[in-house]
Amino acid sequence: MLVYFIVYILVMAMTFQKHNSCSDRGKCIFFLFFLGFLGYFRCFDVGADNIVYSLNFNMTTMNPNSFSAYTEFEIGFSYVIAFFKRIISTDYLTFMGALYVFWMISFYRFTSFFKEGYMLTLFVGISLLYFTHSYNAMRQTFALSLYIYTLPLLFSTKKYSLSLYIGLCILIGMLFHRTLIILGLLPLYRLPIIEKFLYKKKLLVCLTFMSLLAFVLKGSIYSLLSKASIFLDLLGERYSEYYEVAENAEKTASIFSAILDTFIVSLCIWLLPIKHKYYTFFVFSLFCGIFCQNLLGVLSALFLRVSMNFFLFEIIAIAIILNEKKLSMCKIILVTYCILIFVKAIVKNFDDIVPYTNQLFV
């Protein structure tokens, strides 16, 4: 547990220390390198999914009949395993370490693309668990790592860029993690009718809080999803199983966590500067994320993986707000929220990441 807090405190201290853009970038690269070191050399017992993942990994060969022996993997991810074993190494932890290092590289690209402060973006990313959570959400993190390189297409004004973006979202989703397909909806923020709606902050905040009604209407949501089985089939066998047990699921999203997250998203929507060139995009992604989280999380906490894709952009949204020079109570609330989320995850040992052990020191 100690290593997580040491890294977090150092990142936080460096984030809020005065620095120029060059040193900011250098510090970010250093910490990403160190996080990559922790992820690459973590031991087998760090993370909850290693047992079943390693069983699949060990069984996988270039023969498609060997794929998904113990749990369902998308075909693209299975082929990545097969090629890795043939060309690089047959060691499971080496493979997972390589995926984690690729995530560090892609996160740096993500940070560089939006340019809202390298260390600030890193601090928020660590706070919202996009580094520790990836010890378990390996396939999803790998899919997000690839997805990050499609972002220039999403914001491009060229003729076929959006069509290519949507096509890549579908391709990456079908091959590596089906939940990523939902990010193909993000170009909708450009539609004039939706763009106009995204500037009505009071209405957006009201609708955001109304999504909490999902906790009252769980039965209706369950019934509605039963009529949309094609959506569950698209997500894959695992999500169909989640749905089948959802009506009596013991582990659903916490109402307290949902209220807190909804409040923070509403605060971000309210505080995001309208003049920012990506204002409508961030508001749309946050709005979709919280609706997805509250509507699906009330059925099963396992469905929260879907909203995780949208909330990747919450990292930048919070960074934009914290970048404002004027200190305000709202900024203090956001920083406190970030710290609370991180500390809670480590203390409660979400995803079995505590204690951290390293292959080089055991």
C-alpha cells in the first residue's frame, strides 16, 4: 500500500508546484516511466483477474480453437496473445507488463493531445484510478490505448474523418473490448440540435441529477434492457451473464457513490468554460458517462466498465477547471474528490491491488 501513497503524494506535490512547461513535461515522463516500471514488474498476486487471464494466456496458440478456453476474450486480443507468445515471450507477466507500458505511452499521447498540463492530467488520471484499475481491466485498457490514437479524427474537419473514426471504434471494440464501441456515439456532439442543448447548463445539471432516478426505477430499466438483447449480445457473453443475474445482483453501484459522482459531473459541466474549443465535446462525454453509469450501475457494478470509456475524458475536464488561475471553493472540492477516490480505492483494496509486490524485490 505504501508505494501507491508515496507515488501519489509525489505526483500531487509536483503537480501544484510552480514550474515551466518544459519541466512539467519532463516530470510527467519520469512518473509515467516509474508507473510503467511498477506495472511491468508487478507480481502475479497484484490484481484480481490474473488467475483466469493466465489460464487463457497459457492455452492460447495460433489455432483459433484454443482461444477463450476459460473466459471470453475478443478475437483480436486472443491473436495479440498468440503473436506475442510466438514472437516475444511465453511468460504471462511479461505480456501483461508490455500492455501496461503501452498504456503509459498512450496516456502520454492523450496528455499531449489536449495540452491541459502534463502533471495535472497525470494527477487526475491517477486519482480516478486509470492506472491501478488497469491492473485488472487489461483488455479494456489495451482497447483504450489504441483508441487514443483515433482522437485526431474525432476533432478533424476533413470530409471522411468522422466516418473513419466511427469505423475504428467499431473495429477496436469488436477486436479488443466490445464496450469501446459505445465511443462511436461521441461524434453526435457535433449535431446542431445537440450542440445547442449542450450550452443549456441549468437544464443539463437538472437532467444529470434526474439520472439518479434509476435507483428507484431499477425494475423498469431491467425490463427495458430485456427488450434490447441485441445490445447485450453485442457486448458479449460476459455482459449477457451480468444481465441475467442483475435482477437479484448483490453488488450494484452504491447510491452514495452515485450521488457523489453525479454531483462532481454536474459541477464539472457547470464550471467548464464555454469558450474552451472542446467545451461541447467534454460536456457531452460527461453527460453520457454519468447517464450510462447510473442507468447500468444500478443493475450491476460490473456494468460500470461501460461508463469508464466516457469518463476517460473526465480527466481532461477536471484538469481544464483546475488550470484556472483563480483559486475557488469548487477547485478545492474537485481536488478533495480526487484524493478521496484514490485513498478509498487503496484503503479498501479495490481489485486486489494491495499489497503491491514487485518481481525484482521478492
